[in-house]
Amino acid sequence: MENNLKYGNDFKLKFDGQINQIDANILINSLIHTTNVIQEINRYLDSGKRIEIKVKAPEKGSFLIHLNLVETIDAVKSIFTKENIEITALIISSLVGLIELKKFLKSRKPKDVKQDESLTTITNQEGNILVINNSVFNIYDKSPIVKDALSQNFESIQNDPSITGFEITDTQEKPYIRINREEFETMALKSEELSEGERVLTEAATLNIVRLSFEEALKWDFYYKGNKISAKIKDPNFYELIDKGESFAKGDILEVELQIVQKWDESVNTYVNKSYHINRITRHLKRGEEQRFHFEV
């Protein structure tokens, strides 16, 4: 990875495509997940700094969202020093590095990892090699929060078919990294485990409720990517919410960690989905809460 100082203390998120509106939940979720990754990077770097993420007003007719990282000592005073700019530059370079690593690994485990004092050399399952900073690999390897947030970001933007690409750019809109639409599905995966004739995928998913069942042993019915599926919910915190009286209805949306068990079908030469389980529910959105942002062009 190149010198961190090239990153400065701000960057842009670009949602590419011929669009003049974007689903509010997709935009908000992307910002939330990106913010979660940034805060987790700051925690792992142990900078001792309190970092706030400021969203600048979007430019007319575009979906370039300008984000600014600042260290603050109170609600109104920001500190801009050489040391603090270096910290924010390191955070932004780490964010780019984490996305680059996830893209490189395709949500699979590395085939080989070698570390020296400052760099990690990673070989993926295809035999390709990537060299990154130790801190980036360590964050990716040890932080489930980062993996969840990265996956959920791409699951969110995948839900809008008009978005053809996602970029992180500098303030002059020169890309640090780009993810094309055909890569969104793989980027949304949290993990992929292979065994004899079977594959287990764990991914961030958005489900629409079709049929509810409040008995833990029974399955719920959902629509997932246009297909009707049935899945058991294994999240104990979810059932605590039910016991406390939270209401759910047909058409509500659940953002979840979805586990998909697939088996190899020799007759069609591909893996086929066999069962679904919901490991964790991260968000419940009631029907009718979706909104859209409209921008003039």
C-alpha cells in the first residue's frame, strides 16, 4: 500500500450508474456500514483520537458523497494538525486496504499468509499474491464487526439494480478502489466454507417477511432476491425482542446474517441451495418505512 499521506483526511463514496435517485435506506446503510468500519479501524489502531465522520452536502446531480474525518475535542471544535491528518490518512488507507483485501480473497480463507515486521504477503485460493500492511490484515482477520459491515454495505447497494459500481475516490474523484456490480454478490459474502460435496455460505442479506412463526422450532417464510425461502431464526436476542412485545408483520424487512447450505449437483454441474438459517438479525425495518432521495439533474 502506498504512503498514507496521499489520502489526506477526506474521501468520496461514488455510486456509479445512470441514476438520478437512490433508495434512502441503501444510502443510509452504506454510510452507516462505512462509518462502522472507520470507527473499528480507529479502535484497532489505538490512536487515542476521537474521530468523527462529517458528511458534506452531495453535489447536484451526482451520487458522490463527500466524507470528512476530523478529530474533535468537543462538539464544535476540530483539531487539524500534521499528526491528526496522518491518523485520518492512515484510517482512510486502511479502509481502502480492507475493501481491496476482501475483493482479493473473494470471502474465502487465504491459502497462505506470511508476515514480516510491517507487511503481510497473502496468497488466495487461486494462487494470486497480495502484499498489504500488517495492520490491515490484522483488522480484517480479527474484527467480525469489520467483516459484517463490509458485507452489509455491498448487500445494501446490490439491492439497487441501477447501481453499476461502487468507488472510494479522492476529492478530485480519482478512484482509490472500484468494485463493479458483478462483484457485489461475492463482496456481500461473509464467509465460504467448503467440505466434501457441500458449501456453506454466510452473507449479509435483506429479507422481506412473508409468513411469521414465533415458535423457535418453526421456520419463517421470506422473499430473498426475488425467491421465496424458508429459514429458522437462531438469534436468541431476536426472541427476547418478541417476548418484550416488538411487533412484526408481513412485508417488514429484516437485515440478517444468513447461512446458506449448498450441495453439489453433478447433473447440473453446480452447487444448489438446500437450506437456510438466520444466525443473527441486525435490523428490523417496518413496512412502509422505505424512502427515496430525489436529486435534480
